[in-house]
Amino acid sequence: MAFPLPDHLPRKQDVSSAILTKIGNATTSTLNAAEASQWLSELDSTILATKRQIHERISGSLPEFERQFNSAVSVQERLASLKRNVGQLDTAVSAPETGLVDSLLRNLSAHSTLSQDKTDVDSLHNALHQLSILRTSFNHLTELVSEGRLPQAVESIHKYENLLQALPSHIARSQVVLDLRQRFSTTRARTEDQLDDAYSRGVQISLSEVTVLQAISVRQTDVFLKLPDIISSLSATSLTQNLGVLRRNLLAVVDHIIAKPLTIESSEMSHGVAKLSIVQEQSMPDDPFARLTNLTLLLDFLAEHLFPHLPSTFLVTLSKPISTSLLQGLLIPSLPSTFGGLPTYLLLTEQVVSFEQQYISKLLDISATDFPLKDWISGVSGHYERQRRTQILGHARSVFMTSSTMPSFTAEIVIQPPEPLVSSVIPVQEDEEEVENGEEDAWGLNDETSDTSRTHGSDETEAWGLDDDLEEVSAESANPPSVEPTSQSEPDSSDAWGWGDEDDLDPLPDDDDDPWADPPTKEEAQPPTPPHQLPAATPKVAKGLAKLAKKNKAASAGSSSAAASPAPQHPPSPPPSHPALGSAPEIRVRPPQLAPTIPAPISETYRVSGQMKELVATVESILRDAEQFSSEGAKLFPSSSSSTHGKTLYQTASAVLDMYRALQPLRIGSQHKTTPEIGFQYSNDLFWLSEQVEELDEEKFSDEVKRLKAVSERWFDETISQQRIDIQTSISEGSKGFVDTGNQEQYDECEAAVNGAVQQIKSFARQWKNILPAGRYYTALGLVVDGALSHVMADILDLHDIPELESGRLAELCRIFKSLEGLFSRNVEQPSFAPSYIPSWFKFTYLSELLEASMADITYLFEEGLLVDFETDELVRLVKGLFADNVLRTTTINKIMAGHPEV
């Protein structure tokens, strides 16, 4: 393709182009005959000029022209000759009758037909030959099966299978071969069935008999086959199935022989039949040695008559199950439960080791490198201890999870009170005449009160068992002094302290129901003492009364030092009555030769479940077994370390105790929340158990004793806490915060709630008194009472407005709890020791008086330091609720907010 010239370059136009351009530019107006004639004339001139140029060109190079012309003529001639020859050749090759291609195709077709005929004949001959072989072989196989020659038939079957596999595919798909295959499968299945039947009749194993036939007849024939021939003739699938059944039956017989006392009888071989009879007699003794002997007889019988005919791989599969059966069925169950049975058991283990070497290793598994029975027997001492542990724990669990039929019993605890403190001064009460402060006389503290105070102090000294030569020691009274009203129009408030309420107290349980009601002695006259083994909450000290007594003594004696009653220590004693405000103790130096007598031990009783005796007996038995095994185990097991003998049994004793601690709460469940006696009883049981275990072996059970006592304390505390919550909930639901007690209906509901709480606490007292020791009884009861008093105080102190009517009624409600004071005294002649066990007793008693006291009374008590049990914000809330807002109330509140005075 020529490169197109750009438009801006000059173009050489030929003649035709010029003429055609003119023709194209002509219009209808300019086109005429003259114009057309001119165009023709120009065209003719141009043609003539072109011819002239051609002629000139040829004339100028004529030789070259002639040469090229001659060449062109020669090419045309050769082309014509070639066309003629090709036509002739095409006729010779492609002619329909005479052509070479037609003749060649006819000859090739004939040759192909002949060759196919030959191939068909050869294939037919080959197929007929192979079918003839198959038919002959099948007829021979059928003949062998019919005659009962099963081993030969099995060989023929293998050959026939090879023939079938070697058949060409076109023959294998033929109908004749398919029919032969079906008939062959039927014959083969028949042969396998006959072999299975012969084997099943030749080897018969049951729990009562083992029979092995050396020659077995084929059914419906007269042929007898040997057992080895039958086993070797079985197919792989059939052999695997039969060996699996044989293994299962043999292991069942082994387990049966190991598990039960049996008699085994082996009959002599007769007519090729070997039989082993297994007989079970009801009266046979259970002898593990005889069971091992029976297993030996069974294996000897099988080794002689059956095992030689079986594959070696099958015998290996029997070794481990038989070892396991011996271990699980003979050795472990035969482990003695007592130390005395170990020597005989060790003889059995020696025979088991010999059995493993002779039968397991040499007969069943020759290539075995491990000996599980021997390895287990080497640790038989540990197995004995662990089994003994399992038996003990199982028995203990059954005992713990069932209700004990053993009656509960009373245990005794001896408490050694702490030695009394030796003081260098003795406070002595002065006579009432020495009181010179007239303001203090205005509180109504007369001679009778002072005499009473001295008498109580003397009784306390005698109750602690001090020497008669000692001077009387006065202490503060358990009851705070009453406040005489400043106006004569107000009623006397001395009764508010309950001095005359002794006749109104609910009667205490009779001495016949008192578990501690032994004839009182000089030592027992003092109040019950909480045992130091069972610590109780430390009662709150009556700080207000102590400081009041100190101030009064300082004012009367003119001395800056005073002796106050010490805070109650554990075990607490009944606090004496408070001294009169107008009396002060005289300070005397104690004679150096005098010393207090050490108080005699106090005995207290509490109830313990009868099941605890059985538990302690179990622990004692475990310790005896452990001690015997530890001392004599080295003789029986010289190969094992003597330091480990008895270690597991010693640990079992602790495990029994741990199991009891774990299972008993599950049996109790949540019953202790509604029935506190259950929780207290469990706490008693744990404490008594800890004491007994500590006596058995304090060193070994030191940690266990601590845990038992800790759990005992926790259950004791949780039971008390639950009862405190129940009492507080009961009061809260009935009193509704002691709001609007001026309403008679509301007051009645509050009174019913308070009385209900008091009666519930008294019911607790009757129930707990027969369970707990005296010290814990008063501690538990005191904490429950303290919970009720604290809740009532909190509700009253939270009241924002307490009118005069409501304050009186609230005071009356508080006095109802006064009847509980009698629960903390052995008899009415002894002073109550309620403050020693009720931390809030003094505070609550003051609150009942403050509710009816005047502003001057409250101010005086605060200045004297008698209200230190109250927080300043509590006193401020109480003053704001009791009195209207005025200058006096503001002054009093400011004084209180400044803090308690130091006395």
C-alpha cells in the first residue's frame, strides 16, 4: 500500500483524472454538446499520445522486448502441456472401474474381512477352551464338596478364583461366566458353612465344660477331618470371626474360674475327644489358691489340645486379658481388710508371679517384656493401705449419710479461770455520813442503796473463792443509778431501773431441767464461765458507770486517783451492783503478805451426738492399724521402703475427719437457719471431736484439731448471727421503726413485736440450755439479746421527733426487755451478770431513762461522764427528738458536740 501524499503537496494528475474533474465540475447550465465533444477530443488525443509513447518505448528496447515476449510464449506452452498430463494422471488414479484408488480399496476391504474372520475364530476357540477349563474345574470342586473333602475343596476354590481372575474382560462379562460365578459362590459358601459347622462341633466352650475333638465328621458324608486341617482351611474372615468367639468364650471361662470356687475335672482322651468339666458346688469354701489352681488346669488343658492348632498371634491376644482378670478378679478382691491376712495373701502373690512367668510369658506371649502382675505385686503394701483407706472412707460415708441410732450423751469440759489480778490498793466503801455533797443527795441515793451495794460486792468476792482474810473489794453495780426528777410533780423514776421488777420476771426453767443444776459449791456459786477453748465475743465494758464511780470517789476522798471495777475478762463473772453516787471507796494499801487464791477449775457440760463416739472409735481403729502396719510391715515387705509403711493409713484418719466436716453440712443443709439447735449441736460435736482427736495424737492431728475448732467456732458464730438477723427482722416487721407510737394501734403492734422477740429469746434459752455449755450458752444468748437491743436502739435514735407521749411509751417498750435479765442468773438470790454478756445492756438501760429524763438530767449525766457509751451524734439526735428548739436545747447540743468530758 502506497504512502498517501499529504494534501498540501502538489499532485500529478493523469489525463483521465483531469477529464473526470471537468465532467464533475460541469453543471446543467454549462453542459452542452460542444463541451462534451471537446472532452471526447481531449480523450482521443490523450489515448493516441499514450500509444505513441508505448511504441516509442518498445522501439527503443526491442531486443529486450522480444526476449520477454518469447519467454511468455514458452510459459504458455508448458502450462498447456502440464494441464494435459495432469488430466491423464487423474483419469488413471480416479477412474471408477480402472482407477488405482478403486482397485486398492477393493483389495484392502477383502483383506480386512479375512483377517476379522480369523480373529473371531481364534477368540471363539480361546473362549471355548477357557470355558471348558472352568467347567472341568467347577465339576471337580463340586465333586470334592459332595464327598466331604473340604481341605482339598478349599484348595480347588483358590485355584478356581485364580482362573476367574485371569479371564479376559469380554469372557468375564459373558452370560456363561456370570452363571458359573453364581454357582461357584454358592459352592464356596456351602464349603465355608461345612467348615464352620465342623469347627463349632470340634471346639465347644461353655462355663460348665470345655470339649476339643481331634477328628470331626462332615455332615452327610463318611469323611472325618482333623481339627488342624479345619482351622487351616477356614477363610480369613471366617477364621477371624471364629477366633473372636473363641477368645470371648475363653475369657468368660477364665473370669468364671477366677471369680468363684469351682471344681475342675479333666477326662482322658477317648475316641479323639478331650473334655474338661467345670463343676460349681454350693458348699465349697472360697479359696483363692484353689481358683488359681483351676486356672492353671484350664490353661494346661488348652495348651495340650487346642493352642498348638491356633495362630500364635491369637495366643498373644489372651495374655493381657488373663493378666487383667487375675488382677481384678483375684488379687484385688483377695486383698485382706486386716493386717492379719497379709502373710497368707503374700503366699498367693508368690504363686501368681510364678503363674505369670510360666503361662503368660512362656505359653501365650513369648516376646513379652513387661510383667504387669509382678509389677503390681511389688507395690502390694501400698495397695493394701489404699484399699483399707477406701473401705474405711466408704464405711464412714455410709455412717455419716445415715441417721445415727446411738443416743446423744453429755460431755464435760473443765475450765481453768484466770488468776485474779493482784492490786496494791483495796477500795473500801465509806459510810453514807461522809457524803457531803447535797446535790448528789438529790438523786435519791440513800443508806439502803449503799448497804445493798456493799452486800453485792461481798457476795462477788465470796463467789470467786478468795481467802477470808482478804478485804472486801467493791465493784460497780450491773445496774446504773436512777435519776431523780428535778420537779416534784414528775413521778419517781427509781422504778425505771427495775429495782422492783424481780417479781414480774418470767420464771426461769426449773432446776430439774437445768443441765448444770448440781448442788452449788463455793466455786460453783460464781456465774458460768465461757471456756477458753471456745472463745466468745468480749462483752462491752460499762465505761460510763466506771467513770462515774471514779469521779465520785475522787470528790469524796479528795484524791486524784480512784479504783474502778476492771472490765470483765474471760471467763466473765457477774458484775456487782454499782456503788451509790454519794459513797466513795477508801484507798488502802494491800498487806504484802496477802495473795489471792487461784480459782478452782470449773466443770461445764454440753450435749454431744452419739455418732461422735462411733467416729472416734473409727479413728482409733485406724491409728491402731497404722501403728501395727508401720511396726511389722518391714518384715512382710523387706523390698519396700519402711518409711512409707502406714503413712496412707495415718492420713486416712485425717481424711475421715475431713469427710465428716464436708458431709455433715450437706445433711444439715439450711435447717440450722430455722432450727439453731442443729447448728449448735454440730458445733458441739466438732469441738468434742477436736478434744478427743487431740488426746489420741496431738502431734499428728494438730492441723486437724485447728480446723475442727475453727469450723466449730464458725458454725457457732453463724448460728448466732442468723438468730440475731431473725430477731431483728421480727422486730422490724412488727414495730415498723417505732414510728408514731402515740397511736394506740401502732403502739400495740410495737408492744406485740417486742413481747414476741422477748418470748422468742426465752424460748431459745430453754432450748439452748440443754445443748451448750454454760459459757457458750450465755455468750450465744447474750449476743442474740444484744442484737435485739441494738436494733431497737438504732430505730429509736433514728426518730426525728419524739413527743412526750411517745417517749413514755418508748421507755415502757424498752423496759419490757428488762425481763431478759433474769436469764443471766442461776437464781434470783444471785445478781444478774447480763452486762458481762450483753455489750449494749448499760447503753440500752440508760436509753430507757433518757427517754423520760429532763434536759437537766441529761446534762448532768453527760457532764458526769455517764453517757460515754453513746456517740455524740446519737445524743444530739436524741436531744433534738425529745425537746423543742430553744436556747437551752442549743446550749446542751453545743456542749455535747464539744465531746465527752474527761473524768
